[in-house]
Amino acid sequence: MIDPDRLTASARRLQIVMTSGLVLLCVLAVALAVWLFAATADLGEGLARMSGGSPGPLAAWQIAVLAGLLAVHLAVWCVLLGMARAMFGHLAAGDPEAAARSARRLAASLWVMLGWGLVSQLIASPVATWGLGDGARSLSLSLGPLQLSLLLSALFAGFMARAFALGAELWRDHRAVV
């Protein structure tokens, strides 16, 4: 016999985890904004180091572009966590069809995030090294642990969407028989 209470309890817990992550990212976004206004040069040097540039004095436009890229990343992660939270909310409510729709949107969004991560690297690396001399500027693209985890997450979310759709069909059949 299927025990929906165990599933809904797990889904509620995961919804709380996603909500906590969403709150944490919002706090990080506010901290980034405060840091941008309080210590602009320090933030710029830190972002340039993360982007593969060598630390040094950056122009205001470079700092603004790097901070903007980071802000977009935080915003996209907030959207992704919000979508995951909604998916687990649908499961907690016992609505596998809506959870399947949410999982499909989440999988598509994870693919978009993976693409954005690669494009943002192509933007950040020349911006971070713009003021350096000839031969020191760079254009970089790397596939690291973050990109691989996004790839696996997108594949997993796509699988979850199909599993939820199958689960919704089985749930309907189960209700029709009972």
C-alpha cells in the first residue's frame, strides 16, 4: 500500500531546505550590495580574482560589470531555488502532475543556468583583465565542478519530471481502481 504521508513529509522538509537556501541567497545579495557601496575597490579586486584576472586597480565600469554578473547569478539561483521549492510544495500537497510540470521547468532552467554560467565566464574574463598590458588579457572558458554539478542537476531534474509524470498516471489509475 502506498503511504502518501511519508512522501508529503519528506517533500515538506525539502521545501523548507529550498526556502532556507532562498533566504540565504537573498541575504548574500543584500551583503553584495552593501559591500559594493562600502568597499567598491576591495569587491572589484575579489571579483577580478574569481574571474581569473590579476588583482590590481580596476575601473569603475569593470567593477560594475563584474558585480552585475554576480548579481545576475544570484538572481538566477534564487529563481531556481524558488522553482525547486514550488516543485516540493506540489509534492507536499499531493499533486504529482503539478510537480511534474515544475520539474520540467526546473530542468529547462538548469540548462539555461549552465549556458549562462559559460557565457558569463566569457564576459567576466576579458572585463577582469581589460586594464592589463598586451599579452596579459585573457578570454577563458572552463568546465569545473560547478558546471558539472549543474549538468548533473539538469539531468536529474529531467529524470524527476518524467518520474513525476509516471507517478501522476499511476496515482490516477490507483484512485480509479480504489
